[in-house]
Amino acid sequence: MGRGVFWDKMVQTKTVRRSVKPGGVRFGKPKSKKVKQVVEKPKTFVEKPIGGEKNGGTRKVRVKKLPAYYASQPNPKKRAKRIKRHTKPLRSSLTPGTICILLAGIHKGKKVVFLKQLKSGLCLVTGPFKINACPLRRVNQIYLIATATKLNISAFGIPKHINDKYFRRVKAKRPKKEEGDIFEQKQEKYVPSAQRKKDQAVVDGLVMSVIRKREDKKMLFGYLGTTFSLRNKMYPHRLKF
């Protein structure tokens, strides 16, 4: 078999040169390419004829019908969201009898005596009222700075009826609007009830009796009567209360 015959056969079969080793070559048939089969997507709509001359002739109809949605109520009522109130644990520095500094409100800067924590998580404090005119109040613990000064009030108990309901204010009913009432009407000022004044005197008397038994009572009365404020070059994160 001569070279010319071999070459003609190689051309007819369309041989391809492939490297076997570096420097070596072998001949063989080319690999057949796989033809990808195109898969037709299922149709979502199908045209259907419509009877009648003036109806357009055809219309598009879905192959698979969508699920029907029917509301349970035509006009559903909006329900109020329930707010879950979790009482946060009390700081370890706040114990009954601890003298604290108020940071917000009308009496900010005053020293008060911490009495107890209520069910709502708020702290019950008092001035006493005779010393710094701060009555029984509910305060969030984030607005209190606990000091190192403490009173021993474990001997007496606070009246049980002084709770969260005790501090709720009764809203007065407004009269119907009439001509001239807008300018003549005045805002009603809060006036403490007789029961509130009586409870204030009882709690303040107990706190004052504890202070009078201490040796440093004169200094403590003056300390509770003064307000706290920052002066020049006083940094709260460096202070020791």
C-alpha cells in the first residue's frame, strides 16, 4: 500500500491528528457531536373559537385554571395588636432604702428614696415631700442613679393599696362643644385627693423616723434637700455616687 493511497483514504475519512505523547501523533476519526433536543414549553394559553359574528372570533383560555380565592369575610374587622409587656428585672444596686438621683421629669436632679418595685416594673420613690417637695411617684429604673447611701427601711412596710392602679388618673368627661366654649374653657389642674395626702404623710413619717435615728441625720437632711448638677470639668463616668 503506497503513500498516495493512504493519504487519499485519510482525506476521505477526515482524520484528525491527536497528540499521544510529546513529540508523537496518532490518527483517528473525529468525535460525533451530540445534537441537543429542544423541549417545547407547555402552553399556558390556548385559543378557542367564539360563536357569533361580533364577538371577535377567538379568545385566549388558560390550560390550567388558577385556584379561586374567596374571602372568609367581605369586610374583615381590624383587630388591635396585643402588646406583651415584660417586667425587666431590677438592678442589683436598687434595694429598698437606697437613695437615688432622678434624671428626668419635673423633679430631675433631686434625691429620692427608693421604696419598692411595682408589678408594672416601675419603681416607687418618695422625696420625702417635707424635705424636697417630691411626692410618691412611679419612675422607670433607667432614670435613676443609685448612690452608696442607704436607709434601713426593712422594719416598716409600705401600704399594700399603693400599687399601679393607685396612680391612675380619672379622665374627666368633656362637655359638648358649643359656641364660645373654646375660649372660655380652661385646663383643669391636677389636685391630689385626701387619700393621697394621707398616704404621703404616713410614708414620709416612716422615712423621717429612720433618718432621725442615724448619727449623720443633719448631713443627710441637707443631702436630700440639695439637687444634683454637673459643674465644669465634672464627668459622670468618673464620679462615684
